Amino acid sequence: MIHRLGRSARTGRAMSLRALLFLIVLATGLYASAVLVYLGLRLRPAVVEMRREAEPLAFMFGNLSRRVEVLEASVITLRRLTAEGEAPQDSLDAIRTTIAQVSDQRLAGRFGEAPERLRGLLGRTEDALSRLEISISEAVALLELGERTRALERLQVVDGRLRETDEELGAAQREGLADLIAREEALSAAIVNALRVLILILVVGGGLLPVLLLLGHRWIGRPLRNLEDGLARIAEGDLAAQVPVGRNDELGQLSIHFNEMTRVLRQRAWEQGRFVAAGELIAGVAHEVNNPLMAVSAIAQARLGEPHLDPEQRQDLTQILRQARRASRILSGLLRFTRGSDSPADHARLDVVVDDAVALVAHQFQVDEITLDVRLPHGLPPVRGDPARLEQVLVNLMSNAVQALREVPPPRSIVIAGEAAGGRVLLTVRDSGPGVPDEVAARVFHPFFTTKGMQGTGLGLYISRQIVREAGGELRLAEGSAAGGAFVIDLPQARPSEEPVAPSTSDGDGGPPAPLAGARVMIVDDEVSVRQPVARFLRRRGASVVEAGDGREALRTLGETAVDVILADLRMPTMGGVALYRALANDRPHLADRVIFLSGDLTQLTAEGVTGVPPERVLVKPVELEEIEACLARVLDSFH
């Protein structure tokens, strides 16, 4: 149904949320790119042009300045030599070499790279440098010939040439600086204009930002807030929570799925409520049925203890006892399955768990012509886990197998096989049904997944796997299950300290597990048919028995008669077993520790808030008379 809604919602959708987000991101990227492109197109040409013309000028002015400085240094050396009257040849050669080097650095054809208005100034500066070089060379030659007077005259010419060169270079530099300033002003103007346009773009973008925020709030924020509110309502227990479906995009789909989820949760909660109500009904019925079963069982056991029964009567009573025990076992299993255990055990014997689980579903085997084959090896080690919860797993697996087998004609079979290896115990439940298809196998443990339509909750296998995992094991679908369903329960073995100790049993014909001779026992039960057979049995075992119909009568009797142990029913009119226990805990605490409870539903103890009662002092109806005797003997022995 969810997929169908999803397909219908996607039909005719104008724009998905993904497409909207993509367009927003694309628009933002284009906006940022446009700003960068504009700045590049607007400013780069001016910067490039300025750099293109400034670099040659910087080189030319640097070249001219360095050459002028070198020639000035040569003139100073030449003037010193002339003044001294001595001109070593090596010094004169050094001046000639310097002049040659400066001459080699002439700019020549580089002037074409300069702006047109600077070319003439640079050319005149270059010409002045050339004339200065020639004059210096002439002065060097005269000094080399020893004509000191003429050399001094030529140095005056050199000084004039030097001033002329400085003036020409200064004029060119001033014009170059003016050109550079003009270009810098043009670049600044371009930058200002670009900044104005950029500010306009940013203002326009800032104006669009509220629109984008409003659009995001409408398309994303509001649906997410609706979903958050819906989840909060579900967390508070409101399974009727629904969220509006505003659009047919991804968030709309999510809202549809949310509403469908709450519908499924409401349906599952209603079904769970029915299961809880059924459990409560079973518990009440079990108590009412367990009392007559207890009476039938107790009477049959008491009569079987008489030595002078004829064979036919003994056979009839044995059959009555056997059927009463069978009914009791089914009722106990139903109670255990529907109510669970308030104090879960940490270890279990799989043979007992399998027997109890089979007893709950065995009636379906005959109706559906199913053969059950249990293959548990002798001495299968105990495993970790609560027996009641593991029984729930097995009942669920066998129930699923029964439903699957109804799809195939007879012969039909279910095989439960166990094996132990490497500290693990494997229990396999296999059926000869149609198997589990691959597309179902991938989802078989998903919650709420079911192939049973409205008849299934989709939680059985999910909960079963969780139960097994909590015990440290794993529940998995066996390979090859397409040719017949097979599930494997993999559990760790119980540690030696966890292994259960098998209780001692009696067949009814041997002696009691412990002597009751001289013991003073009080039986408190409103059912005469239960109380009297138990009393007769205990008296035959040597106990002194006092009977009471409810808790108040028991308290009155205790004021007159001393007892060693009390056997009390939990549910009785006027005053039940729990109220009696509390009264004894206040007035006679030594007797409260000697109370043994009888009940058709152990959960009554938790419901009444009674804590601290050891489990060995609680018996579930119907119970074997020998078990009552053994429990009484254990309690009495603990105080001797």
C-alpha cells in the first residue's frame, strides 16, 4: 500500500525537492561565478594593459639610471687620475672596459615598447648617454697620451654632457611618472565602477535571500516541523498522529509514509490489545479451570493410593489422572506463553522447551495431517536463555510451518532436529512446505513484514530473532529454504554453574521424598473439592492437617492452633492468600516465611506487589500431590 501511494504521489509532480535544491545550488553557483566573471572582465584588461606598458618602462628607466651611475663613477675616477698627474695604464683600461660595457647595454630597438609620448624623451636620453660615453673616451685617450691640459679641458666637456644626460633622464622619468599616475587613476576609476556594480549585484542578491529563505521554509522547514511534531506525538503515545501532505515531492512522500506508518502502528496496537485481552481472559479461565482440574487430579491420586481398588477402577482413575494432567499441561503452557515470566531464567533444557512448545500446537497436527519428527540427541547440553521465551520462539516457528504446509497436499511433515558442536547448540525447524522465495527471504525478519495479509502482524520472526539474540544466539533462515522452509536457532551452551538440576520425581507408588510425620500443616483454600483430597493425602503421609476456607478463617484458627507450614491459595473470597501473607508478615513473621502459595496464575503475585517470595514456595495448579508433599518437606527441613 505504501508503494502504491508513493507511485500515485509521484505522478504529475511538477518539481521534486531534489530538483529544487539543485536549482538553488546551481543559481547560487552561477551568481557567484557571474560576480567573479564580471570582476575579471571589468578589471583584468586595465590591469593587463598597465602591466604591459609599465614593465618595459621600468626596465628602460632602470637601464638608463644604472648606465648613468656607472658613467658618473668613471668620470669621478678619471677626474682623480687627471688631478694626480699620473694615469696608470690599468686604471685607464678599466675605464675603457666600463664604457664598453655601458655601450653594450644600449636600448636600441626597445623604445618601440614604450608609450609614444615617451619614446622621444627616452631617445634623447640615449643620445645624451652616447655623447657622454664619447667624451669620456676622448678624455681617457688624451690622458693616456700624456696631454694632461687637454684632458682637463675635455673633462669640462664631459661635465656638461653629464648634466645634459641627467636633465634628459629626469625629463623622461617625470613624464613616465605622470603616465603611470594617469594609468593608476584609470585603474582606480575602473575598480570604483566595478565595486559599484558589485554592490548593486550584492544588493539584488541580498534582496533575493529572503525569498530563498521563505521558499526554503515553505518547502522544507514547515514539512520537517510537521514531521517533528508528529514524531513527538507518537513518542507521547498518540498513535492517531497524522501530518498534512502539502505537496507531491520527497517530503510529501515522507509525510505519506509517516501517515501510513501510524496507521500500521494503530492496527498493530489494536491487535496487541486483543492479544493482551486474550491473555488476561486465558489467565482468568485458567484459574477457574485449574481448580476443578486440581480437584479431579487430587481425588484421582488419593483414590489410587487406596490398596483395595479393583483393576477396572484403577484403570479408570489412572485414565482420569492422565487426562487431568494433560489438560493441566496445556493450560500451564498457555499461561506461560501469554503471560511470560516476571523472573526470566538464564538457562534452559531444549528437550523440555520443545516438549512444552509441541504441547501447545500439537492439536493442529492432527487437523492438518502433519507428521512431527523430533530428533534431539540424548544428553543435549542446556543452553543460555529463558525457557518461556525460547518456547515462544518455537511456537512461532511451528505455527508458521503449519500455515505454510496448508498450501501443499499431504503428506506433510515438520522435523525438529538438534545438535551440539563447538560450545553451541543448533536447533533446526524444517517443514516440507513450499519454501521461502528469495524475494521474501531477504525481508523475512523485517518488522511488520508479513505474507499473511490481515491475519499476520509481521512481528513474529522479528521478535523471535530478538529473543534469540538477547540469549547470545542467532536465528537465521537456513540455506536451501526455497525447497522447504528451515529456520536454525543457534544458541550458546550454558556454563556449568548455569546448568539446571533435574528435579526429583515420584511415580505415586513409592515413598514420599521427605517424611511428614508429626508435621502440622494448614491448608487454606475456598475450594472444598481441592482442600479435602489434599488434606486426606497429607494425613496418610503422617501430617496433622488443619483446614480453612479463606484467610480470615485461617487467622482465627492460628490464634488457637499452632502450625509448622501453611499451604494457601492466592485467589479466595473475603481474604486471599496475598492478604493472608501480609497479615502474617506483620504479626507472625516466622509463619510468613513458611507460607507456600497455590495458584492457577503466578502473575497474581506480581500484580499484588508481593516480592521476596522464593519461586520454590510457589506451586501452579493443578499440581501433583507428591510435589506438594516434597515442597512441604523442603520448607520444613529448611527450618530444622
